[in-house]
Amino acid sequence: MSTAFRHRLIATGAAAAVAVVAACTRSAPAADKAATPAAAAAPTTASTGAATKTTGATPHDSISDLADRGRILGDSTAPVWVIMASDFQCPFCKQWEKANYARIVKDYVKTGKARLAFLNMPLSMHPNALPASEAAMCAAVQNKFWQMHDTLFATQEQWEVLPDPRAKFDSITKALGVDMPSWRSCMAQHATLALIDADRDRARQAGVNSTPTFFVGNQTLMGADKDVAAAIDAALKAKSK
């Protein structure tokens, strides 16, 4: 787990007990232990300048490192981390993305106030969520994660019902200007699956039972109806004291 994430995120303990309406909920939540939510949810690596640190069982190689860094958006000096556990096939994740994502990026990420990280939480109730995460993370290897993120949510209704969405993902990715032989090789080898599995494990250890869930400072917010901007403002205020 990233040292940078450990330093910036404070564990919270109430996440697992929150009742959620505007969210997709996974099955059998009681099987997992909610220990230190925000810290456990941190992505595997984070880059500070040219240095990258990797810990845990995820293999240390260029694909893993590039994919992990590619799903982090914002300046490394931003005082607040926003970690969002999300499922590309979850309609509530799309709802939040459509209503709030652009504003969060504009007002907080691009202004250097916050850094945004995507934590993959493909739910078993959504059969195409896992391949969608793989498609996005393989795009992240080429620094195209957030473009793929935007397009996957925008086209969710087109691919969520497909028995095999890989051809659709191929078409989407090609339109983004990704090097297709490299991306297809990444997909065929499931080269980012270990990262996605690690994301899912961390989210569960953090008590995440539904998507979207957000970790902002010492707050855990579950559901598309939660005010992430207000949580960032609170975290910024706390940092300034």
C-alpha cells in the first residue's frame, strides 16, 4: 500500500453500518471485516516525482506500476485525497459521475486542492463490471484511464447488457487513441487483474459494501447522493488549522 496514501488518509470506523439507498450493494457483506477503512482502501502504489513504491502481493512490474499511477488524478502536492470505490456497471456510480465528477475535477483537482484516485470495486451482481475495470486499467497503462473512465460511464447502457462486452470495449478504446496491440495484449493476459483484485480486497477490508463509496479525509461517504464537495471543503478546513 502506498506510503503517500497512508500519510494522507485517516481511518474511519462507521462505514459498514451506514444505510445506503443511492448505491449498488454487493451480496454477503457480513463475510468481510471492516478494520481501518480509509487506509485499507488506498491504491497499491503512488508516484512522487520519479519514485514509485510498491508493497503487498501485487507484482512489481511496469504494467502494474503504470496502471496504478494512471488511475490517480491531480497534483502530488494536493493536501486532500479523495478515494472513490466504484463499479463501472453500477447505475448509481454513473449517476454520481454524471452529476458531480466534472465539478470535483474542475473545482478541486485542477486547482491543486485535492487528488482523486479510483478504486475498482466490480460487484458480482454486474457481470460486465470486471472486464470494464480491466479495460480501464489496461488503458491506464498508457495514461488513458480517465478518458476510458468517462467513456465507459457514458456508454454504460450500450455494453452492460452484452453477453460479451469485449468487442465494444475494443471499439471504445480504439477511439481514444490507445496503442491497440499493447492494450489487447494487456487484456488477453489479464495483466491488471491482480491490481483490481487488490482494490476489491482493500475496499472490503475498509467496510465498503456498496458503490459508489468515497473516502475524504476522515470521512466515509456511501452513495451517489452524498456531498463529496462539502467533505473536501471540511478536509481542507481541517488541514488549514
